[in-house]
Amino acid sequence: MEAGREKPYDLEERTFLFAKRVRRFVKVVPRTVCNAEDVKQMARASGSVGANYIEANESLGKKDFQMHIRISRKEAKEARYWLRLLDLGDDASAGKDCAALIQESTELMNIFGAILKKSL
């Protein structure tokens, strides 16, 4: 998200933007053997956050809703893990972008945790 812009209140849009930002970020990640694998996992997890949130909103009942919210939280946590593993070398700009994505994944984890807690 650009500096000075507020994060969308709509969680479906926010998770979509998170996945898009991850995909843009991937383009600047150095191509190493380890990064190649980590990037694949990170891209999958970041997209799964929003996909499972959409599934939760279309759930067939309370248990189905809770399961998909749990998966969204788990995928946000996993995306954060892969982001932390990346080797960005000395690229300060990439490091700053990565830190912002880690922050966003942490915020999404907390949001999904709060939704889950309220739904119990």
C-alpha cells in the first residue's frame, strides 16, 4: 500500500491487495535456489488467505465459517514465515517492502484471530 493511503476496510479487498502486493514483490526477489522455492510457497499462501476468506463468507454454517477463518489465519501466518525466510541480499528497498508485507500478514492474522474469537 502506498504511504499515506489507508488500508481498505473491506477484508475481501484487503486480502486481495495483499496477494497482489506479494506478486509484485516477487519480481524483485533475487533468483536463488532457496528463494525460488520460498517464493512459490509465499505466493500460494498469500492467495489462499483471501480465497479462504471468500469461502468463509459463503459458508454453509458456523463450523464451516470457523474452519475457513482458521485457514485464512493459518495461511497469513505461513505467508509471513516465507517472507521472513527470503534472502534479499543488501537491497534496502526490497527489505522495506518485505517488512511492510510481514506487517500486513501479521495484521491479517490478528484480524482473523479476532473474527474467530467472536464467532465462538
